[in-house]
Amino acid sequence: MRLSKLRVEQFKRFRSGVELDHLDPGLNLFTGPNEAGKSTLVAAIRAAFFERHRSSNVDELRPWGESGVAPTVMLEFELDGRFHRLTKSFLARKRCELLIDGERFEGDDAEERIKDLLGFQQPSRGASKAEHWGIPGLLWIRQGDAQEIRPAVEHATDQLRSALERSLGEVAASGGDELISRVEALRLELLTAATGKPRGEFERALKQRDTLSTQLDELDEQISRYRQRVDELARLRAEHQRDQREAPSRALRERLEAAEDQLRQAHERQRRLADERLRAEQIEARIRLLRERLESFTAQRLAVDERRQALTLSTQALASANAELAAWRGRLEQVDRARRHSRDRLRQARQQASRAQLAQRIERLDDELDQRQRRLVQVESAGQRARKLAELRGTSAIEASEVEALRAEQARLRELEIERRAAATLLDFSLDEQQRIELDGEPLEGQGERRLLGPATLRLPGLGTLRITPGGANLSSLGARHRELSELHAERLARLGVDSLHRAEARLVEQRELDSEARALEATLAALAPAGVEALREECAARRQERETLIRTLAELTTEAREPALDIAAVEAEDERLDGELREVDQALRQAQLRASRAQVQCDVDERELATAQAALEAPERTARLDAGHREETETNAELATQLARIEALERKLEADQPEILAQDVERLKRSVQQQERRFAERREAMTRLEVELESLGAQGLEERRAELARDLAQLTRRCDELERRARALDLLLERLRDKRQRLTQRLQAPLVHHLERYLRLLLPEARLELDEGLAPVSLTRPGAHGVEHGDFDQLSFGAREQMGVISRLAYADLLKEAGRPTLLILDDALVHADESRLAQMKRVLFDAATRHQLLIFSCHPEAWADLGVAERRIPDLVHAGQDAPTR
Amino acid sequence: MIRLLHTADWQIGKPFGQFEPDEAALLSEARFLAVERLAMLATEHQVDAVLVAGDVFDAQTVADKTLHRLFNALAGFPGPWVMIPGNHDAALAESVWRRAERLDALPTNLHLCLRPEPLHLEAANLVVLPAPLTQRHTYQDLTDWFDLAATPEGALRIGLAHGSVEGILIESIDSPNPIAQDRADKARLDYLALGDWHGAKRIDARSWYAGTPEPDRFKANDAGRALLVELDAPGTEPRVTQLETGRYRWRQETRTLRVASDLDALLEWLAALGGDDVVALILEGSLDLAAHRRLETALGQARGRARSLRVDTQALRLEPTVEDLDALAADGYVGEVIDELREQQGGSEGAVARDALALLAGLLDERKEKRP
């Protein structure tokens, strides 16, 4: 389809005519500021196609404030190689005319034709809506709608599909989607959509089946218990009858009675035995007492012998103790003598030792005294020398700093002299022969010169006097300072008692030598008498006194007679030994005394006891009592023997009885009888219980109930199986249908995807745009910073969606073109959100698309499209050309 | 001449779990009606006694109501009824019989033989030798004692037992409750009335199974009968006549559908089904969609007529023809799905594929109807 001419009259913004002529078969760019009428032109094209000429709902096509007008649009285009002209007027003059290669159609007929040609629909009444617009609705992008692609695609899906099918020569199933949704709905009645779990009636049936199954199990359990009890009852009855017949407890009871009788007899014997044993014990006790009495008689005799023997022994012991005591007394005397002698020798040895010590001490004092006296002489001589030196130094004392001051003053005086001479007034005279003048009284003759340092009076004989005052003030001050310093110097010399500096220096040297000698002397004194001379002298005196004292003491000691020399250590040791021995002997003596007195006491005691014992033995009634005791003993022993024989006989009998075994027999038989009876009673009770229980259980009709339950369960199971079968069949069917549909969709989409990729490569290399079943873009996959990115179309930025929207439409156009369908693309202010680089790419895309399709681009940004490769046509210019100003 | 009505295996209280509840209720009810019919027959033929050879009840613990109902059903015949317990209603320590006694449900003209003791019916001068089961299963021949049982001179000796005659019934080899094949001879019986086998069956001239009076399974042959036994005198051979007592016809039918006439025959057969038919139908072979629709319609109608109609179509395949597909307007991928499912019918999940195919066909049909 190629639009070649558009004319608009009395249409919205354009009151009178506007005409676009000579439209390019490829790209056409119309520009103009806002409100210039771009959108009005687009609206005119849309109205010409979409709106029925007879429609009364198109008031918005009327220019503002105008009534009675007939908005008119005229389009000329080429389609399928034939020339078409469509002219449509609305409202005041409702007309439609279509010329196809000179053939003329009018009214509804014309509208029907145009609608089929372009692939859209018209509402039977009222204004045209988006759902009617079909292919043009998709390809003619309205302002701000580029990114909204899905609704537009939905309204054109059928046409796109049929275009795809035509290009592929393949047919999708008619009404396939409807079929799938029907199957889905049927499946949803039985299974959940997501997980395929049973739901609704199916789920209820399954649950009920499980409940019934559990109930049936319970009932089965009950029935099984019931049957067990029936068997149990039969067993009990059989046993009961046998017991009644055989009566096993009676025999047991008889045995029990016999055993009890035996046991009673045995117990009687036991009691008798105990009595006899008690009597025997009493007899034995009596015998024991008797024996004790007899033994006491024997003991009296034995006691006398014993006492006598003891007395003999203690007398002997006393004698031996007294002998020992005497021996120790002799020994003590001997040792005491030896010790007294030893004491005398010890005193002597000690005196000898004192004397030797004194002599040694005196000798040492002599040495010390001599040494100190020699040092005293040396000290006194050094003292004299020191006093001499002090005297010498006292007369010529001079300080080193004073000499230094003298040196400085002399140097300064020399400098002042030189300065003064330099400043002095030079009097150069050359007198005639024999002529004489006087300078301050000094006669001057011949030639010479004088330096005048102050005012001078020059007497010129015969002529008077010349008074000369040297001109520089400096000279007089120099003179003053010189004088001052000279006086100071002279004064210092006088004070030091020298006549010159030289002399002062000589004296300083001399003085230093004296000082050195004095220090040496001082050191010598310190060494000889560290504590001073007086201390040394006192030391000497003290020693001398001590020596005299010691000599006197020695003299006193020496007065005793001469004796042989004694070794003091040996004497001391001997003395100590004797001392120890003396103590030991003394100790032993005391012990001996103690033993002797003890032996004496023992002796006395033994004597007394012997007397007592003898008295008892000789008592008069003793013999008679002894005889009686012996007689009684013999009788009692005989009685005991008889008793023991009786006991033995009883014990033998009891051993044969074994009463404890008898008692066990009785117990055992008693229990057996009880058990037998209890068992019988219990069984009777159990039977009654079981009978009652079974009666009540039987009345519940357990098996009949089970039969009913089993029937219900079987029915439910069948129902569940049927539902499951149906569910599985639906599952299978749905899976197959979806699978086939999916594959078909993929096959169908292939050519469209191919076109889409051609544009996408220009805009976003390596990106892929996926389509949904309705052929609308659904997601974008592209390489990103972190690997491949995959995002929903709706999540893309506005700009990107707009760009994708445009290239998708171009791809649809390619697809339609291939299917031989008309394609005309209109972009009203699209791509305003594209950045510079994307817009550049989009221009390449559009230029490429324009080689296949006619594109009308409307924009209010002429500069953005300057490089589109086509001349812009300004809408205001067109309007002016049509001598029509836009109305407000 | 003495006339006896011989019956057995009433199985009162049997559940019929494989049927729908309403059907099962009617089948259970039919068993009481059969007993009532027996009573009527007994009266009609003026029999001297009715012999019931065990398994009167299907279970020990039936509801009290059932118990009363059964014994009331005997009222139609005022003469003596002689019953023994079978394996289903054995005379255990506690049994349905004891309960009936406690409930005072037993009519006075009922002779219940719970112990192996001769029963002398003096009016007819016959002695019944019963072999009641006192355990659920026993492996000894309870009829042994018949051989030595003494009976009055001139009285008829009639055996009454429940179990498997050895060596006759293939299925019951090694089965419990055995009965010697030559018992009638050895015990000099004039007639041996047997129960346990649900079809009427002659063992020898004097030994018969009566079968159940109302069929209760598909596999029994000659069920739904009672035997009228006529005895002239001791030692003479009895005359045995089979009387129809059953109402429901239990049929199990397997049909293979290959060609169109197979279906026609099946439809004809279905059309003939009536209210007393209890049918299990197994279908094999293949059908096109049109035939399938016809079959479904016919089955629907037959279900309305028959007492019960259960159809197993697991082995049936759907083979839509080209015309079928055209008629369904199944083009594009839906057509492909049909092809696939058709193929798959032969596979392991063939039944599911068949169901899916039938469903799809149904849906397409539905759609076609919506858009004529």
C-alpha cells in the first residue's frame, strides 16, 4: 500500500483544506511544533478508514465551535497495483466514495471493501474502538502508544496468525484454544491445576474411601475378636465339662487332710523334746555350781604353798639389793677423790696460759709505740716546712687575673698612643741658621718636626708667641682616655707591688711552684697522721700507759713458784670425764637404794599373806563340807545321763518325721486345692462373661454391617477408579494438546522471529526477544555485565519498551508484506524517549524498513530526525500553502 | 408316598458388594423372596418336610431384624422344616442359631439339628440323619456316623449334610468338610440331601445338591432351583424333579467387536435384556466413533432395563475413521493428537489413551453441536 495524497477539509484543527501531496513510497517525515496539526492528520487517516461515514458519534472531528460542517478526508493510494481514492465526509454531509482504477463504489459498499482490503473491522454502530482496528491499529502508532504493544497485537492476532499460516502453508487447529481450555476446566474438576492432586469430588471420594477402609479394618478386627471369643467359649465349656466329670479337687483334699494329721503329730514331739532339753540344761547348771564349790576347797591349800614360796623369793631379792647398794657407795668415794685432784691441776694450767698471753701483748704494744713515735718525728718536720712555705707565699701573693688585666691595659694604651699620634698636628719646622724658636718652652733649632697633641704655645723670639690649638676634638678625648688608662695602670702596678708587667708575670710563676710544694706536703701529712697530729700523739700516750699496766700485772703473776708446764686441753678433758662419771655413779647409787627398799616392802607383804592363808586352811568345819560336796556331785551326774538318753530317743523320732517337709506338703496341697477351685470358679465366671459379651456383640449384626460397609467401600473404590481413569485420560489429553500446540506455535513464530532479529541486531546486538502465543513480545534476553540477563518485557524501561514496540511492529509489517497484505506504518511522535545512540540505531532500522514499507513519521523535534535521509515537510508550511491557519 | 422339598445355601445376609447399593439391596431382598417362594412351593406340592442343607445364613452375626425376617418367611409352609448349620452358620459355642433361640425367633415347626442325632418325623415315618457343622471347617467326614445309625424298621433314612462330595467337584478337591462319595450306599440312605454347591447337581440316584434357590454369582450353573423328591418306600429310588425358584438371571458375557455386524448383534442382545437380568459384559476389539456412540446409547438404555449391567471396556479400542475425523472437524494439531492417541491405544497405557480419545471425541462432538 502506497499512500500518495491526503487532503483534509473542515476537519478538527483545519477549517479549510490541507493537502499532503507527492508522498514518498518510503520514508516521509512531517514536522511541526506542538498543536501544529500533526495528530490531526493522523486522526484524519484513522477516521477515513475506521469510522463509518454514517456514524453520529464522531463529533470530535468537527472544528471547534463550528456546526453544520462536513469534515472531509480524501486519500489516494496504490494497493495491489491498482489506484484507489477514498473520500469520506462526516456529519453534515455523510458520504463515502471509493474509486478503484476508475471503478466506483459508494456508501457502505465502499466501506466494506476498504475494510477487507486493510484487515480491520467496523463497529455495527457507534464509534470505532481499539478492538476493531486490527492490522492498522497495530501498525499506526498513536502518540505515546508505541510501548503499549500487547493490546494492539491481541486485536490483530488472528490476522497475524493467518499471515503466518499462509506463509507457512500450515493450519492451526480450528478452535484449538477453546478445546484446551475446555479440557483444562474438565481436569480442574478433578485435579488441582498446579500439582495435579485430587480435588473436589475426586478428593472427597478418595477421603471417604479411606475412611470406609479404616472402618472396615476396625470392623474386621472386631469380627476376628468375636470369632476368637466364640472359640474361647467353646474351649472353656469343654474344660468345664471335663472338670465336672473328673472332679480332680476331691482327691487333692483327702491328701491334704492326711498330711495335716502327720504334721500335727510331729509338732507334738517337737514340743516334748524342747521340755526335756530344758530340764537337762537345768541339771547341767547345778553340776557346774557344785564343781565350782569343790574347786574352791582345793584352792585354799594351794594358796598357802604359793604364799610360802613367794616369801622365800622376796627375802632373797632383799639380800641381793643390799649388797649392790654397798658396792655403789665404795665406788662413789673413789671417783670423788680423783675429781678433787683434777680440779687443782686445772687451776694451775689456767694461770700458765694467762701469763703467756700477757707477755705477747706487751711485745706487740712495744712495736706499735715505736712505729708511731717515728711517724710523729716525720710529721713535725713536714709541719715546719709547710709553715715556711705559707710565709713565703704570703709576702708575694699575686692573682693570675690581675696579671691578665695588666696585660690588657698595656695593649689598650699602645693602641691609644698610635691613634693619638695619627690625629696629632704635625709641626714641621725648618729654621734658619741660628734662629731659634720655643715650643712650650722647648727650644727648636734647625729642621725637624713635632707632633702637637694639644694646644701649644710657640714662642717666636722677637716676634711674640704663636698659640697653636690642634683642630680635632678627637685628639683631646683620646688624650683624656690615654691619661685615664695610664693612671689606672700605674695604680694597679702599685697595688701589686711591682714596677712592670714583666715583673708581675715572673712573680706569678714563682708563686705557682710554691703552691705545688705545699700540696705535696699536705698529702704526706694526711698519710702519716690521718686523724691529725694530736690524735697520733694521744695514741702514743695511750699505748705507753697500757704497756706499763701490763708489765705490772705480769710481775705480780710471776711471783708464784715455778711448776711444770701443763697441757690445758688434756687437763680439761680429764676433769670433764671425771665429772660425768661422778654423776653416773651417784645415779646408780640412788637406784640401788630404791630397789633395796622395794624388796623390803614385798618381803613384809608376803609374810602377812602367808599368815592369812594358813589361818583359813586350819578352819574346823572345812572337812565336813568337802565330803558333802563330793556326794552331791555323784548323784547329779547320774540324773543328767538319764535325761540325755531321753532326749536322744526323741530326736531320732523327729528326724524320721521331717516336719518341715510335712509342712511344705500341707502348703503345697492346700494351694493346689485352692488353685483348682479358683480355676473352676474363674472359668465359670469367664464363661458367663463371654456368653453375655457374645450375646450383645451378636446382636450388633457385625458381619452384616461389615457386608454393608464392604459393599459401600467397593462401590466407592469403583467410583474412585473411574474418576482416576478420567483424570488420567484428561491429563494425557491436556498434555498432548498443549504439547502439540506449543510445537505449532514455535513453528509458526519462526518467520516472525526471523524478521524481529533482523531489527534487533541493529538495535541490541546479541539480544533475543521472545514472543508469547499471541505473538506479542514477552521477554528480552541479552548479554549483560553478569552473564546472560533475562527480563520480562513489562519490566523494561519505558524507552526500551518503546523501541521494542516499534521494531516489533516493523517485523509484523514484514510478515504481512510477505503474506501479500497491505502495510503502511505511521509513527506519531514515537521514540521520544530514545537516547541519542539508540535513536541513531532506530533511524538505521527505520531506513531499512522503509525500503519495504511506506512510513509516515510525525515529529515535533525536526533536529532529531535531520539525519534520517529524507527532507522534512513542515506542517505549518503545508497549512500556509493551503491558505489556512490553524484554528483554536 | 413321601414328598420332600430339598433346598440349601440360602445365604441370607449376603452383601453383593460389587453392585451399586440399590442393586445390592434388591439382590439381598430377592433371597428372602426366594425363601417365601419355597414355602409356597412346599405348600403347593404338599410336601412332608422341607430339608435345608446348611448355609441358611451367610454369616453368624446378622442383624436381629434379618433373623426375624428369615424365620417369618417360613410361615408360608406350616409343615416341618428341617435345618442343619453349614460352614457359614456353623453351630459354634456362640452362633446365629443360639441367638435365634434367645430371641425366640424359631417357629415351632422348625427342627433345628445342631447335634448329630437322628430326628424322627413320625407323621411321615422318616428319620433324618443330620451332619451339622459345629466348626467352621473340619477335615473329617461328619456323615461317618450315618453308617451305624439305627432307625426304626420301615422308616425312611434321609441324610442331611453340608460339604464337598469327594472326587466329584474338581474345585473342591482338598476342600474342608468332606463327604464320602458312596455315603448314601454305605449308610443305606434313601436320599442324601446335600448343600454347599450353589448349582443343582446330581451325585448319584440318591445323592443330590439342591443348589441355591436364588442365584448369587455369575459362575454357578443351574442355580435358582429347588428339588422335589418323591419316595415311594424305603429302598426304592427317589424321583427328583428340579423346580425353578430363582428370579434373577446372572449372565457373564464376553463380546468381541470387529465388524459392524458384531455391534448389531450386541445391540440386539442388549435390547433383549430385562429387569431380572444381572449382567457382566466384557467388550473387546475396536470401534469407530459412530459405532462407539451407538454402543454408549444402547448401553445407557440397557442399564435402565436390566437389574444390573456392568461393562468392562478395558480391552476395547477406538479407531476413528477418516469420516469420523471429518465429522469432528479436527484439523491441525488436534488432528495430530487424535492420531497419537489412536496409536497409543495399543501401548502399555492403552486404556488411558482410549479414554482420552473418547473424551476428545466427545468434546469435539459437543463443539460441533454448538456450532452447527
